[in-house]
Amino acid sequence: MKKKIFVLCVIATLIFTSFFGKELGIKAQSNMLDYCHFGINNPYPFSNDYDMTLLGVDSYINWSVSSDPLEPQNYEHIKVLRVRNDVYNATKANLPAQLSVYPGAIWIIGNEPDTRFENQDNLIPEVYAQRFLEISEIIRTNDPNALIGFAPIVQPTPIRILYLELVINEMNRLLENSETSISDTFDIWTIHSFLLHEAKRITIDRKVTYVEGWGTGLPPGVDPILFDEEHQPMNLDYDWDLTHSISLFRELIINFRQWIHDKGLGDKPLWITEYGSLMPFTHIPEYKTIEYMLDTFNFLLSAKDPFIGFAIDDYRLVQKWYWYSLNGDIFDKGGSLYNSDLIEETSVGRNFRQYNADSTIVDEKAPDFEPISVESISPIRYSSETGKVDYLVIIRVRNQVSADHSSDFEINLFDEVDNLLSSGSGTTVRCAGDGLARLFISAIPGTEITNLNIVVSSADLPDVNFENNSLIFPNETIFDGLPKLVFVPLLTK
């Protein structure tokens, strides 16, 4: 009886909020115009030892509701609500208060409910459907401006599409007597897209059975009797090369977009909220992970279809993707951009940061450059004869326009009476990121006091906003030189 009362309450509230669902679908689509396509997963907190504004992403997922304390100003945190059995009641109880703290946020309901591996949510389809509707109703009621992510499965393989078929069947049953459609209950598809072993099909005494091993196993609650030739588990066995197969990745993404189109739910953004090359470098060399990562970027930016793609995003199949990971343990899983022990950039990280899409697959956007700060002023040479000093000045510049490509700028440094002290150039990373320009100022008297006027301009497309192209730093800068610098000759035997 209690279960029936709950279902009726959910249906009644969803009837009331179905209008908001339709409005939010429009909002989610219009927001795509402002989004960069690149995001990142961070298993561990951000660190001051690496500069997130130079990474080339604009949002992150840490599988939590709480934002990272070191979240950069131009980043968005995507919230994840865990719905596994041991935390579900707490998730539900805490949610109204959390919605008031983070208005207008994006909330993904669940994390890999289709697997018991790695302490994930591990729910049969019917339970995930019920919990999804309940959480969705709380979000819609408490924050009409929030967006909801659905279906964070491990990977869009045939057997896991069957899992989602069962989820949707149960949602349809629960909503049967309401005016609310499944489409009203969420705004974004938020799948993961790993390439992991599920089960090996074997025949013993003429009986077919499935044996799990490494990877992610079979989805809970999916009876093998339902398996047909179109819904077989992925059998990678120990073929680790397939965990970073671009052809397999491409096939699964295209199939999934086709499936959501066929279900009548293809008019929503598709996000890959977690994916990567999970085998550590001890199994898969870094160069193979790098090759796979760059291949996925090229595919995801270029893959379009006028029939099943997302119209507002130029008919791309996928609207956003989150690479795993920023700072994972490199001995446990592959793909980390930083070595979490040494706090240093990996080869994967360098290639991630330096990736710049070809102009044939992304639309070039005119920039909005703004000088943000002077990072440092360092003396590099001193003349004992003239008492003058040469300086290296490092200046941070941001492109306030979010684009999928880097943008080149030119920069000039003037004194307080507009004498040109130095000129240079630099590049801002994609996704409304930053760039650092290094300028050299020569022969400054050791006691000179001056204002620094920094002016940036676009090296390519015209800047869209000239009102923020300059920065006075600070009110006064004292160049005190290096009058006590002593050069000691190198003594050799």
C-alpha cells in the first residue's frame, strides 16, 4: 500500500511540473550555444600546483554535490546524486536544502546504476526508474531552473541499452495515468562511454551461460533469457586493445544516438559524462592512450547527422564529453592528465591541453580578450655599469568567449605616459580559458616608479568587446633592480 501511495504522489506532482519540464527542455537546448564541448573528471581535489584555467575545459564532475574549494571562476560544477541503497534516503532528505544552495545547477541522478563493480549504484531497472522519478520530482518542484541528467550507464553497449529499455518501460508504467511524459522528467542524456568487458558467452553441455570477469559485468536485474542477437554483452575477455578502440567507440555512440532517436527522446543534448582509456600505462602505453584520446576529440567534434543529431549543436551527435581523468592514480587507471603523486603534467595531459581542433570541424568564434592580472615581474639581468635592469613580465589574458579552439592575441605594455615598453603575443586555450604572455622590458632604471598599462588585441578575428582590452597594474610598480647582485667567476682546477 505504501508503494502505491508513493507512486500516486509522484504522478500527481509530475502532472503539476510537466509544464516546467517542457520549458526546461528549451532552456537546455538554448544553453548549448554557450557551452564548450570539453569537460573533465577529477577523482581528487584540485591543487594549486596546476593551473586549471590553462587546461581547456569549462566544467567538471567529481561525483559529489559539493563544488571543489579551488574551483576556477569560469568553471561549472556538475552535481551527481548517488542513489544506491545505502545512501538513497540521505540523498533524498538532503536534496531540498542542496537545491537552495546551488540554484540553477545541473544534477545527474545516479552514477552507473547498471553495475555492482567499483561500489557504483547497482540497481535493478525498476528501482532506478522509481528513484529517478522521485528525485526528478523533488528537483522540478524546488528549483524550476535546474537541469536534470538521466541514464549515467557505464557504457552504451547493446546489453546496457536493454537495461535502459527496462528502465523506460517501468517509467512508462509509473507515469501511465499522468499527463507527464518521460521527456518531461529530464533534460540531458548523461551516459558514460567506457569500453569494458561485460561477460563471456560460453556453452556447457549445450547450455548457454555468461561468465563475468574483469571490467563492468552484467547489468543487475537483466535476465539473460532476454538476451538476443541484438542485446549481447560485450566480450572483450582480455583483449585490452579494445578498451581504447576508436572504431568501437564510434560504433557505440552512433548506435546510442540512433536508439534515443527511435525512442522519441533524441531532441535532447547527449553528454558523455565519463570516458577514457582506463588501462594503466603498465598495460597500455601512454602513446596509445594519447592517440585514442585525440581520435575521440576529432570524432566527437565532427560526427554530425541531420536526422539523429542535435539540431542546435549543428547536428552533432554528442554535445559535451568529460575525459577521465584530471588527477587519477596513474598506476591504477590510464588517461590521467596529472600524476597525483608528483603533481606534474603527464604526456596525456600535455596533449589534452595542447589539442586544437581543425577549423574544418569547429566554428571559429571571434574572441573577447581581457587582461586579468600580472602574474609576476622578475629581474633577469642587471648592468653594473648603467644600474639598469631587464625584467620578465608574465601577464594572464582570458578569452571571455567559450570556443572549442584556441585563440591568438597580441599584447603591448606601456608606461604611465604611453611609452611602449614591450610587445608580445600569446594564445588562450579553448573553453573561455586563459593564456600567459611573456614580455621582456629592457634597461629599466633601478629606482624608476611607473604605472603599467596592458593592452591586448586579437591576432585573428576582430575582438567582440573593446571595453575590457586594457588593464592598469597596479597603481604604482617599483622597479628596484638588483643593485647588490655580485658576479662570482667560476673557479676550475
